[in-house]
Amino acid sequence: MTLFRHRMLETGKEMAFEAARMALDSAGLERKDVDAVVLGSAPDAFDGFHMKGEQLLDGAGGFRKPYTRVFVGGGTGVFVPIAAWWHVASGLADVVLAVGEEKMSPLQPHPQYAFWTIFDQVLERPLGVTLLWIFALEMRRYMHVYNVSEEDIALVAVKNKANALDHPAAQLPARITVEDVLKSEPICAPVKRLDVSPTSDGAAAVVLASEELARKLTDTPVWITGVGWNVDTTYWTNRDLCYPEYLEKAARMAYKMAHITNPRKEIDFAEVYDPFDYKELHHMEGLLLAGKGEAPKLTREGVTQRDGDLPINPSGGLLGVGNPIAAAGVMKVAEVFWQLRGEAGKRQVKKPVNRGLAQAWGDLMQVGTVVIMER
């Protein structure tokens, strides 16, 4: 993965090339060895020009290669490896390069202008709704139903930003306190500045290979044993704002494939999607790693720390490492890979790990994507 930053002087093509080159180098492969490329990147409107995927094509290693572009909002970064997995699992390809790229620096059009076009023009757009506006409603509903305090939620931001201090590519690592979060700039109550991940530029890439080839490339392969995805209703007004049903269904699909019957005991650690601190708690529950309303208690008790029983976001997550939307989930898949290989350096969780999970969430809050990986 590249550094996650505001990288205004670099193009998306250059960032995609940097990540793709690093991924191929780490696998001991060249572009000629790649059978197909899957790219995830934001809609063209985010960058302000047409056919963005084609413009990124050669940078992502896809020139004169079978090429697929996918986008499911924030869920894209985990869906890109899923789409690459299809190509390999079907037998159509032995090596697939999966690349996620995003450029959100201030010189780009603000994503909100694109989001406004996808809200329902009769029921939603007249309200002047923004995504942060909806997230504030969701956070408030979660707090109300389960009697969760702002202090409970702020603990997630404190944990993840501290974890990111050990990540060499992190954008906003910091040692902060709960009080720092509570006193940070209000955005849309109860959401405050330090509750939210930063806007970021960056790219990340992973290589997927067939079983036969993987065993030739490395003595320590990491296997994808389960994938899952789900799309809920587009209308946020029709969803239960205090529980992510879209994610439970995606998780159950992945758990069934991986033969997991008790995820709380069988998942050793997880990279959970955390563009907001409350979403880590939300998503732990949707992944069945905690009961409904139980995730704040686990966080308070230190269970989700790197040295806890169930480490969550040992990388530092989006809150600490950064959030280039379509690349962020690929970063989480890469972190699971590094943790399972024991190559995460200072970020390495303290207990032995054999199975990890990466998850992302996106579009209009209704897409869940899950990948389970094992040693």
C-alpha cells in the first residue's frame, strides 16, 4: 500500500502503479505473470472526469489484460479481492492483481456533490440530506437503543489512532484522550471531528493466486476461505438504524463458506470498517463478534485492544491510517495478510492468530462485504 495522505501532486494512476508494483514485487512476480486485473475506484463524478477506470488501467497493471472495475461505495476495498477471488476460484485465472485507488484531496470535486445525485429526489433530496447527517441519526439511534454514551464511542477513536502510531503509512496517528474526542469540533450532533476518519488519497493492492501456484510462490500462503456480500434497501428510512442487518447477512454467507459456527470463538482478530468510531461497534455486532449493544462493553474492558482477547483494527483502522474509500478495504485485507504471516511488526497482535476477517461497508449505508482469511 502507498502512504495514505493528501497527495495532490500525484495522479490516481501513479498511486495505483505504486501499490501494484509493491504487491507484485512482494510476490516475486512481474506484470507478464498476471492473468487479469480487478480495480476498485470511486465513481467518475468524484474525480470530475469520464471513464476514470480506463484512465487508471495501465497504472493498475491492466494494460492488455482482462480487466474488471467494481464499485460498491465504501465496501469496494473488500469487494475488489472478492471479485479477484471469483476469477481464480472459477479456474479462469491463476494470478489476479486486485487494486483499490482513491483520490479525495481538496483539489478534487467534493464527494457530497456526487452523493446528492443518488438520494431519492422525492423523499430525501428536499431534506438537504448529507451522509454525515444520516450517520449522525444512526449514531444517535444506536446510543439511544442500547444506552451507549459518547464516552463509550470515543474509546474507539482513542484506540485506533494509538494503534496507527505503529503503521508506517498512517495519515492521522495520535495519542488522544476521550476528552479530546468529546471537545473536538462539532460537525452534526453527536458526530464530532475526532469521531470521523480523514479524507485521503492512496492505493493498495493484493495478489491472488491459484492453490497450485501459491504453493510454488511461498511456503507461507494465506488462504481466502470465506467471502460474503449483501445489499440492503437503498432507502435509509426503511432500515433499522441501530443494527446493520446488511452486514449480518454478508457475514453469515462468509461464515457458512468457511465452516464457522461460532465467530466470537473462531475469529482471532478482525479489521472492521470504521469511517466513524461508532461504526466499529456497530459492525462488531453485525459480524456477530458481539451481541447487540455489547460491543461498547468489550471495548471498555480492553477486549478489542491488540493484546486483548479479540483485537479489532490492530492496523489503526480508517480513523488512524486514513480513508481513501476504495483503497481502505484493500488495506484491511492486506493487514489481515500481514498479521496471519506474522509480518505486521509493531502492529502484530500479541496472541497467536490463525484466522482473521476484513470487512467494509458502503454505498448509501446498505452494502456489506466480508472476507475471511486463514493460515
